[in-house]
Amino acid sequence: MSIWDNLFGRTPASRPGGEPDHSFGRYTDAHKSRENYAAWDNALDAFEEGDFLDSFTAFMAYLRDEREDNVKWKREGNKIYFELYQGSKRVTGYADREQLRATARIARLEEENAQLLRRLTDMNYELKYSRFALDEEDCLTIIFDTPVHDASPHKLYHALKEMALRADKQDDLLLEEFGSILSPVEVTHLEPISATEKQLKLDFLRTHIQDVIDYLSSGRINPEEQPGAVAYLLLDLVYRLDYLLIPEGHTMEALERMHRMYFAREEDQPVTFKNVRLLQELQHLLLRAPESFAEELYAGKSTFGITLPASHDRLGSLISNELPNMDWYQDNGFPEIARAIPGYIAGYALFNYATPPPDRDLLHLYYRVTEDAYFRKLGYHQEFLDREGRPARRAIRSAITDIVDRHRREYPRLRPALSHLDFDTVSDFSRSFLVMVKEMDLGK
């Protein structure tokens, strides 16, 4: 147990009873509470008045998410100790009247390796605020330090975000590539996932990838003549795996690479070529050793998000542009492609955007309905599909009402048109559901 464990009285995490407490998708810090925004204003005022420790205390309150329990701090005289979590990594540090210093350990170096150290040195040129270093206990570490008079809340946010996100991403990648000379460090805060849940997620990944491969191999669609249809199918799968499985390390990087690969603006690469590359990447994930995937599954806390804030209108535009493409596939005997289009829309939005909370909750409900069997296996009790595979009208309407009630204070105009929902088939529901989301008024 480290000095930080003793300082903050760390005890093993536990989940409350009742419904499962699973997380899904990418964490976002784009939409904070009124208390958080008030703390930010206090941090700015205190910094302008030269009360640097008071400013930093308020800044910690701004970062804290009560649901995540992601940030802790303690003041002892003229010194503040703090820690915050980002996935598999923990950032610890202190601030006094002279300076602020933060560190995040990535892994312990068991033996020197010129290739690894050279790579980290090159990465230093990519960092704006922090730097990679080797600490006194031979741990690869990211460090940020600054005089307190230069530690404005704006600078602190970007600096701590840079080091936290980089540390969280690099530990898994470096441990997989240099596992013979690196060992994990400071992972006691992670909440383990049961072997049963890991197997369920592995089965989900393999089954869904294989289903897409089988469909594309069946001859029911010509990939050369209909590359757009294939793209919808593949990208829906990429975003579905990312949101529902929340993998770290190699798998997360592979999914992000597939997204970047497809949307890269390279005029000499037709969609058919990009589809082939996406399919190859998915096949590689299918063939990976189960134990490698299992190591990438764990429950952590986050402080900083990587998705970009987006308005409800941005989501509405995405729905308006893409959803009409369902019609042709639905009318011409390609129901699999038709179902993939709303999946692509929901997945793309959740992968790329920090949408307003009501939008995010409703897009999650889309997955709850369309992947009802998966959620049931995870331990959720509510059924959103009936025995014939049709959307469950009463359960879905009740879930939407609960979402509206949860956000009524912040969004008083939120009144989804439940009467417009079509529950005949999953495809009909998906289409009508996204139209309902698009037409909502999130004005305040």
C-alpha cells in the first residue's frame, strides 16, 4: 500500500446490490452539474486573487464526478495532496505555495530497452504540458509540474487531461508489446470483472464478427456493387463493440484505428478498399487469444472524456442525413443492412460526440432494446423484446418516461412523441425511435 493509499484511506471497491452497475461507452465530462460549474467559477476567482491553493481546491471540486468517485484531495496546512483516476491509471500529486506536481505511473521497467526508451523520448515531442520519465523506482512515469502562479484552471485542465489520457492509453499498449521487460504497476484501484462476464463479452465479440463475415460471404450482397451497404454493416459493428464491451488496450486501439481508417480523407482509397481493411482488422480481433482480450476488460473510473461536445442539433442532422438510407434496403430485401443504419447512427454519435445527457440516455436505450439478450445475460431484469422478438411497447415507453423525468429539471421542454413509435418490428422501431429523438426539443 502506497503513501497515497494511506493518505486517502483506500478500501476495496464494491458494487451495490440490486440491478447490475455496468458502465457502457466512453466517459464524458462535457456536461457537468451546476455545482461543478460553480466550483469552476470559484477556481477562476481565487486564482485571479492570488489564492492559489484555494483555486486548486475549487478546481478539484470542478473535476469531481460524484457518480464516478473519481477525484480525491486533502489539505494539510499549506499543502494539498490529490489523486484522480483515468481508466487503468491513477494520477497523484501535490500543490503547495511554490509549485504543483503530478505524476502517473505507467509500468515498471524490469530491464533497460533502447527501443522502448527511444519511443518514449519521441513521444515527449508530442506532449505539450507533460513528459515521460523514469522515476526512482524504475517506473515509466508521466510528469507534469508548474509554478503555482502559472497554474491557472485552464492550464491545469488541459495538462492533467493530457497526462491522464496518455498514461491510460499507453500502459496497455506498452505492456502488450514489451511484456517481457515491463510489469503492471498501481492497478489496485481497478475493479475486476468476473470470468463469466469476460466470457460473455468474448462470445459477443466473436459471434457478432462472425455473423458479419458469414453475411458478406453468403452472396446476398455484392461488396463491389454496394460498398456503402458493407460500410454501414462494418461500422455499426465497430461502434457496437466499442460501446457495449468497453475494451482497453489492443482492442480499443484497433476499433479506433478502424474508425480513423475509414474516415481518413484519402482520395486514392475507394470505399471498397476501406471495407476490405476494416474486415481484415475485425478478422484479426476474431483470431486473437481469449486471454489477451480478457486482460483488456476491467472496471475503472474516469475524469476526462475524449469525445467532443455536440449539440442536439448535431445529432439531429446526423439522423436526418443517414436514416432515409434505410428505405431502399428495406424495400429491396436487405433487412440486415436496413437494421445496421440506425445502429451506425447511434454508434457513431456515441463514439464521437458528447451529446446532451437525454440524447445519450436514449441512444443507450436503443442498444438496450436491440441487444436485449446481451443485457439480460449481464443480469438486467427488464425485457425490451417479447418472445416473438418484437419491441416491448410498455417497457420501452416506461423507460423513455423515466429518462424524461430524470432530466426534466435541466430540460423542461423535453417531451418525446411516444405516440409516433412503431413497435411492429425492430427495424420499424429503430427508425421511429430515432425520428422521435431528432424531433425532441432540448431547449432550456
